[in-house]
Amino acid sequence: MIIKNILGRSLKLVLALFLIFGQSCSTVPLTGRSQMNLLPESSMVEMSLTEYGQFLKDNKLSTDKAKTDAIKRVGARISAAVEKYLNDNGYADRVADFKWEFNLVENDTPNAWCMPGGKVVFYTGILPITQDDAGIAVVMGHEIAHAVARHGNERMSQQMLVQMGSVALSEAIKQKPEQTKSIFLAAYGAGAQLGVMLPYSRKHEYEADKLGLIFMAIAGYNPRLAIPFWQRMAQLGGSSTPEFLSTHPVEANRIEALNALMPEALKYYKP
């Protein structure tokens, strides 16, 4: 009887997991990769708006009009290209809740990110590397690609399963608000937390490179200019951490992968 009860509970658990996973599977645009996002995207957007608003309160927006205008100008072109591609190819739901916003903050860190809902932030520290609109487009396309591919949801789902078990997002926010916030910020590149699922992070980076390259090409930016941008990033030096322990690909490997993708990206490029 005990064994029968255990088997019965196990079967119910397996069926429940299959139901959850079945409802949570989707396909990433352009790559066709199946992904599993366990968290409602509407909840992710809501949480994004809260954290984004707090970030803007805690950080100083750049007063350099020319640089700020460049971020907004490139952002408008890339986001329009993204929407057109997704609408034309049956993925309109991926940006249905997006209200695009592009900001430049005063921070020497070479960083940028895009949260769910289309909230994009560039740090002034990355502009010496981007150099011009084309360089900004490389980063813009890459970061928007993360949001479109819902990598943050995927990564946050993985980390919450590891750290909190099968707790619903709403309950996690109530029970462990700081831990949930930390996982969220790390998942979107706005935090500094080592990811638990490192291999998935590298997979996401390569996928965002592909989508970003094509998005910048659709927007009319030469995708070939992604190579010199990443070469400039490589010249910064940085950590000697081996790639298998890093959330980002080694620049040489990334450039090799981008070169392999270039023929496909150029099909979308209309100067």
C-alpha cells in the first residue's frame, strides 16, 4: 500500500511537470531552438517596470545630448526592425507588451542591457568601444535579442528551480523578495551575480549574437561592423577565466562564430 501511494504521488508529480513544461515550451525566433520559460511573461514585464524605475532613480542619466540622442536614434531603428521581422514571421506576441525606452546613464562600466517590456539602458563606459552608430547597433541588437528570445525568463526559471524549488514567482516575491530581485537582475545583466547554469548563459550569448546580427542588418547597419566591435572588446583584456567558467564566450570564439553567421546576416542587409 505504501509503495502504491508513493508511486501514485510520483505519477501525479510527473504528470504535473509534463503539464507545466508543455505549457511553457516555445520556439526562439530565427534559431528555432525550443526553450522552457516557467514564469509568466506578463509577470516578468511587471517586475521589469518596477526594477527599471528604481534603477533610474538610483542612477544619473547622461546630460550629453549628442550621445543620448545616438542611443535613442539607434534604438528606434533597431526596435522598428525587430517589430517588423517578428510581425511578418508570426512572433508578434514576443513584443506585444513592449513599450520601448532607451536611456544612457553615467557609469564607467562597459555594459548595456534590455529588460522585458523593451527597457534598454546603455552605460557611458561602453561608448568608447562602440565609437559610432554602427557600434551602438551591435550592442543594441544583441541586448534586444536577449529580451526577444526571453533569455532572462529562461535563465531566471532555471535559477529559481535550483534555489527555490517550484515556488511561483508571486510567492517568491512575497517570501524572498531580495533573493528574487537578485536573481532577476542577474538574469538580465543588471546585477553582478554568478549564474548557476553557466552553460545556458553561453548558449544564450551565442544565440543573442545571431539574432542581434540579423536585427542590425534589417535596420540597415552593416553586420560586418560587428567584428571590429568585438575585436575592440577583446583588446580591453579583462579576466583570464576559462570560457567554461564564464557566462560570456571568449571574444576569439565569438568572432569566429560571427564570421560563420555573416553570410546569413548579409541576406537581410539593405544599406
